[in-house]
Amino acid sequence: MYAVRLTEIPFELVPHEARILLCRTPAGFPSPAADDLEEPIDLGEWLIEQPAASYVMRVDGHSMTGAGINDGDLIVVSRAKAPRPGHIVVALVHGDRTLKRLKRMDGRLWLVPEAEGYPHTVVDEFVEIWGVVVGLARRYV
């Protein structure tokens, strides 16, 4: 089975504050209006609603690229949110973590990748839905 390897990131490494610039950027002519600078935003607080029930994990693999989750991205996973079909979840399959979309097909629940070449996994007694992805962070260089 091809799985996405996830590694936990300590909360201390999640950035706490960054300045936020809230303005619209016109796609037509340049605007002479000054940019509006808001108060700093705590990215950890903004991304993580329930810290005691949440984890930050790094994605290692390509099975969820169709959902916009790329190799190296950080995901925020909530164990407090109830998993439902359509959610992207972290699951334990035979003890190994994987990242897939939870779908209902043919009356059963499945873990479904969002890229070609990866297998679907039926949710059975060997699968535990561990948490629901509620946030994503990515660096552009």
C-alpha cells in the first residue's frame, strides 16, 4: 500500500505572530489608495482552534496533490472534529498513518487518494480514522 508519511511538528515551531495586510489588489489599473495594515495575527491561533486536540504534521508524499496538498506541506489535524464523508482525514491503516479523502461508495466508507496510481482503502476493522484535516500551510520560495 502506498501511503503518505506524516511527521508531527511541535507547536513551538508553528509561527505565532505575523503582520497581516488586508487589502484588495486590483487586477485592472493600479490603485493610488494606501495599503491597510492590520494588527499582527497569531498564525497558530488562527490555524488551530482546539490546540489540545490538534496536531501539525508534515506531508511526505504525492497522493493528495489533486486536493491541493503537496509533499512538504504542513497540515493541521483535529481529533475533536467528527470525520464525515468528504473530509480529508489522517487514518491508521494496519498501524501506518495515511492521508486520504473519506468517501462513501457502494454503501461503504473508503479512503480515497486524490492522485492517480494510489489504491483506495476500504474502512474496516484495520482502519482507524485518527483526525480531520482543518488547515494547511505552505511555503513558497
